[in-house]
Amino acid sequence: MTADNAPPRAAAWLAAGALFVSVSSVLLDLAGTTPGTASFYRCVLSVPFLAVAAYLERRRRRTLRRDELLLGLLAGAFFAGDMLLWTRAIEEVGAGLSTVVVNVQVIGVPLLAWAIDRETVPRRFLAWVPVMILGVALTAGLVDGGAAGTDPVWGTIHAVLAAACYSVFLYLLRRTGMGGRPLQNYFVVIASAGVVSLIAGWLWRGVDLAPGFRVIGWLIGVALAGTVVGWLLVATYSPHLPSHVGAALLMLTPVGALVLSSVVLHERPTLLQLSGCVLILVGAYLSGNRLRGRRTGRAPDRRRPERECP
């Protein structure tokens, strides 16, 4: 991968990863189990595949440094928090509002990169953020009444906490891959997330260690499509892109979930939901449309010589 074609190719693979991740929400709905059970099994079922990938990478490159290992463990803890809180928020406040809130990562990740790494955020991206958030709200069915749930107050709190965990996880996931060993780092992230999910899930609503073959079957699908393929692509290619571009491309996840749910769950999207998909796609493209031709000789977190916000 050359310096000239790395950003567009990385963006394409990250977008593919986001679409694979979108499969998870539909399969989790079909599994119909507790947050702790779903979060634990989607990690533990992925570990054997990721262990092989990490081992092959280690044969070609040196092992992780201590600081990389610690970042991976921390990222896994935040990923577990995101999975547990978001799954719970879906029941309490509805899939619509919980999806909208958790996707404020499109703002949270670039802000973390700006505050910690001093990475600049282009004005054109900030201008398109409200459009993408509106698109997510429409796609999630919030305008059509998608905010219903069993406990709206706690659901909103859990969704906000999930969004915070999600933003920190995505930021750390990108940082862990900058050392050139993304497969080893990602293996540590998922192993850590599995352990935290088991402990936290056991204390919060419980973990069913024998959920049955039907549930395990759906969770195997979540593990393979979402965790092994989807998030592995995100972990591998997000370090090659500016944080705001990666955050925008991950907004494709609700679009993919809407399309898949219409096929698998026979849910028919409304005109407003389809309009939301268009807004997300247009916003994700135009907010990073100067990516092509940009050289990647610099690390993604260094300042760039274009008009950007301080």
C-alpha cells in the first residue's frame, strides 16, 4: 500500500467493517438474551480466531510493548461497557433513541483526538455533523416513535454512558493500532472485553453460561460477522485515517442495520428512514471528500495544512 492510495483504500475497508458491524444488531435481536450473556459470548467465541491472527502477526513482527498492552486492556474494558449499556438501553428507551445517542461518537472521537493528540478537526466535518446526526435519528425511527421503552429516564442515562464508552473505545482502538501490530492489539482488546463482560454482566442482570443452541448459534454469527470481521477491519484500518474520517464512516452502521433488518426481520423502512440513510451517506462522503490524494507519510494524529478548527 503506497502513501498515495493508502487513505482511500483504508477508508473503503473501514466502511466495509462498519457494514459488517451492522449485522450484529439484527443477530442480537434474534438471539434475545441478556446484555451480559450476549457481550460475553460475542467476545469468547471470537477469541480462537483472533488468537490465530495475532500469532501469525507476531511471527512477522515483534510482540506488544507494555504500554500497548495496557491500552488494549483499557480499550477492551470500555468496549464491554459500551456493549452492556447499549444493549440495556435498547430495552429501556427503544432502539431509535439509543442508536442516536450512541452515535454521538462522531463528535466524541474527534474531540478526544483533538484534546489528547492535538489533532485538528476540519471545519467541513463540523458543518456536516448535525446532518449526520439528523440522518441517524431518521434512520433509527426516532421521528416515527422509536423512543418508546420500559424506562425512558434510565434508558437515556444508560445510552449516554454507552456513548461515552463507545467514543473512548474507538479512540483507544485507533491508538492501539498505530504501533503497526493491530492484530495483536485487537486480540488483547477482545480478550479484555470478554473478561470484563463476564464480571460486570454477572453483577448486572446476570450471565447465562448455558443459553442454549439457538442463542449460541445467533451469537456465533455476531462473533464472526461483527467482532472477527467487522471490528477487526476497523481496528486495522482506522489508524491510517484521521479520527474524524473514521468516526464518519462508522455512521454507516445504522444504515446497514436498517437494510439488513428489512431483509431478515421483514421490517419495512419508512420514507423518513430512507431519507435518513441518504443524509448519513452524503454526510459521511462530503465530510471527508478531500481524503483522496492525501499522503499518509505523516501519522494520522499530526496537524494537517488545511483550513481547520483550532
